[in-house]
Amino acid sequence: MLDTLFRGLFDTTLTDSIAPGDFLLCVGVSLLLGLLLCGMTMWRSRFSRSLMITLAILPAVVCVVIMMVNGNVGTGVAVAGAFNLVRFRSAPGSAREIAALFVAMGAGLSTGMGYLGYGVLFTLILGAAMMVYNAVSLRTGAVSTTERTLHIIIPEDLDYAGVFEPVLDTYTRRYCLTQVKTTNMGSLFKLTYDLTLKDPAQEKKFIDQLRLRNGNLEISLGHQDNAVATL
């Protein structure tokens, strides 16, 4: 009875069926690897709760998909198309989030093919590598506390070329104008600078000097976030 219950309706004598015990073993190992990968990825880093749940269950989902394809080329092409549809319905994530999802998919592929030992080894190696990279990025971020992103709102009739450079030369080690765009229906301009402050204690004086040149319009000075780049 159990043999017929776990056989497909379209299976033939040439089709290799998966035993229920092997199926449960692969899925169970995939779930454990997902939890392990989730914990190693979240170490000293911030991710959303939805990403945590996705990393935990994605290896099991990929594992089941690979086991159901089971060498069928047509089914594999259909599954690839379905995953592409899901991609277009999802919001883009950061490069680090996408890398974590690829690692979870790799673990699921390994267990779905039956290579449980390689799946465990792959998860441990890649998880440890991500932990090391997270620790290195935190140490680098602690050093670069003077890096800022500056946003300045100016009137549309103000020629901004050369207006703010004397102040920037005085209070920053380096600066670069990265973006200029119109705002408020074209009546204002918004300038964006990436810069490095000489002395973070002089932030207020720096902003006050800028306010004298932009008509006392809005100015914002915040920390640079290098982790927002998306693929």
C-alpha cells in the first residue's frame, strides 16, 4: 500500500522512484542545513525576518524540486521557467542577501542529488566564509567613521559650480559630487556628495557654513552605507 502511495501516477518501469525513507532523510538534512546556514549568515549582521525564514526553508524546497525532477529534462526546463517568474515578482535585494540565497540553493541542490555529506561540507565552508567576511566588514566599518554622504537642497537659480568647494576644502579630506537631480517639481536642485570629514566634531560648523550658501534650505549629513548596492 505504501509503495503505491509514494509512486507517481505517470511512473513507468523505466522510472526510478524515491523511497519514502530516503525522501525524509534528504528533506530533514536540508532543513537542518537551512537552520545552520541561517544562524551562520545572521552572525554579526542584520537581515530581515523574511530572509531568515527563506534561508531556513530554501534548501529543503530546492531539495524536493531536484528529487522530483529526477533526470527529466523537460521538467527541469519547466522548473527553471517557474523560478524566473518568481524572480520577476520579487523585490531586488542587496548583493550579500542574494549571495546567501545562492548558498542556500547550493546546499539544497547537493542534498537533492543525494550527496548529503557534500551538502554538509559545502554549508560549513561557505557559512564559515560568510562569518569571516562579516567580521572583516565590521572591523572596516569601525575604522571608516568619518565617511559621510551629504545632501544639499539649493534653489534652481543658484549656480552650484564652485559655491560649496571652499567649505568642503576646509572641513573634508576628500569629496566627490555623485549626483545632481531636480526636486519639488523642478523648483529646487538636490546635490549629493560622498566625502570624508577631517574632524567629526566639526559637523555643526560644517553644516552652518553650508547653510550660508544654500539659502538655509534643507541639508542632511549621514553615514555612508556601502551595503545598499544591489545586483
